[in-house]
Amino acid sequence: MAEAQWSIRGEYMESCNCDYLCPCVYTNPQGPVTYDHCTAVLVFRIDEGNFGGLPLGGSKFAFVLRSGKVMADGNWIFAVVVDAGADAAQRAALARLAGGEAGGTPGVIRSNLVSDFRGVEYQPITFEIAGHNRRASVPGVFDFEIDGVLSRNRSGEPLYIDNTAHPANRRLALARAKDLHVQGFGLDLDMVGKGNNGHFAPFAWTN
């Protein structure tokens, strides 16, 4: 059976336990992370897209991961949350797409960096945007809130880092976390008021 073609675009946000600014981003990601490992959550809201003709607009998914000292070395723990609000066909498609079985960017991550895949859960995903503030959560799995680091030159506009090797976008807004909690998939992290790293950007993927 031929592999389904897919294309999605929308908005993404993330936070990790690294100090601001995360060394992974400006070392592409060859440099050591701030601590012994990097625990990160990346959340994606699909605004337009389809999987083999099945519409996916309005659905969401998230990556929960932990790398070692150098992200590019691989050996990641990696798990996926798919929005429980999607219908059964959409959930199945999103599990294949986000889990890396259908190629594209998730497939590259899964094939090259992941040694411990902890599966897919179907849970309600909250994804909120209010100006330069962003918040995402899944009950019992993760929650975080980030604020864009605003530029003095243009009111209300965040600073950006460009020409990165990040999977979501080459150009990322810079942000700092108000809090980051990860409880799911055997991971445990609680950070409040540390100003740790965050990013947000539009994203567009296809296989």
C-alpha cells in the first residue's frame, strides 16, 4: 500500500529545562545542554492540513522528550500526545504522523535521534495564545507557560533567532518560561519562576 501523502501548517510552542538561551538552538544542536540532560515539550496546533486527503485542521499534537548532554548525539526518550478532541480517523492519522511512521520531520527525528519511544497517548491538549504569552497543557502529562522576550526596538515584538536547524522553523521567537512541569511517560520535572528557555513560531511540514 502506498504511503499517504500529508501536509500540515500551524503554530508551535515549546519550553525546556535549559537556561535561556538554550545552547541547542545556537549550536545546531552540537553543544552541551545547560544541565545533564534536556527535558522539552513541543506542542503543535494544526491550522490547515490533511493526511491522505483527511482534513486535520484544528487538531493538535505534542512531543515530550528527554535527550542527553548533546541533543545531536541521539538516545532520546520520546513520546507523543495526540489531541483527544480529534475524531477516530484523525487520531489514527496523527499518531502515525507525529509518531514518525509517516515520514517527514517527525520521521527524521524518530529514525535518527530516538532510542526509547514511549508511545502515543490520546489526551485533551490546551493550546492558548494571548499576544506574546503562550500556554499549553495536557492533564497529568505536562503544562507550561512562556512569555516572548520583547525587543526594545519594536513595541510588542519579540526577539528572534534566525537560520537555526530547529525542526519547527528556521526562525524562532525567543521566550522565557514562567513554569514548566512534566509528569508523563516516566519523566519528572517541576520548574517555577526560573526563566528557563522557550520558543514559538509558525511551522509547516510535509512528507
